[in-house]
Amino acid sequence: MSTIGKILILALAAAVAPVVWGDPLKSGPAAPVNPVVRSVFTMPASPRDGRDPFFPESTRPYEEAVASSARPTFENSFAVKGLSYEHGHAMVIINNHTFALGDEGDVQTTSGRVHIRLAEIRATCVVIEVNGSRRELSTAIK
């Protein structure tokens, strides 16, 4: 085959290529761009509203919702059972648990275990923090 024949075949192939494979310079209708959709799970408030997808038989999420909404009251649940000063440091016994200034701990009450922190020790009372609120307890031992 001559050189001119080869050039004609290449020219014909180049002219037919956009028809066969599509012309990359000419774009057709743009495909719609779908944004990424993220899945959002909202914990249901009760078993009637839905279940936890990972632990469908669990009642834990509903127990926490009930516990957080119903804050127990601790009226007359704490009692100062003793007060002592040793080596210049004050110690207080509240519901059979000994606390120094700044100590935290769990005490047993009529409504169950409660976490408290001893904030202050005064001559006539002690100040404790229960669930973020401060309470004064009389040091008068009965």
C-alpha cells in the first residue's frame, strides 16, 4: 500500500472516530448531580415511636429518657451523723459516709444511692452539692 493510501485510511478513521466513540469535545446533556444524602437517626422517645436499630429488644434508651425527666427530690434524705476536727482538718459523717472538704462520694438515702460533694464546713451547718444544687445540712447531732 502506498503512503497516500495509508494517509487516506488514517484520515477516514479520524473522521469516523467521533461518530463511533463520541466526540469528547462535544458534551451531551449533563447528568444531574445528586448531592450526598446522609442518614440521620433520631432516638425515639418511647417504644411506640420506634426502636434502636442496633439493639431492637433493648429498653435502655427509654429508661434514660424517663430517668432524666423525673429528678428525684431528696427532702430529709441526708443527715449529719458526726463532725470532728483532727490535726486542723474537719471531717463530717453524712449518712454513714465520711467526707473531708471537697470530697465526693455516694451515700445511701431512702430513694437510693445519691452522689454528693462536700462544698463547705461551717460551725452550724455543712454545705453539700447534689445534682448541681447546693443544700445546707445542720450539724446539730440528735
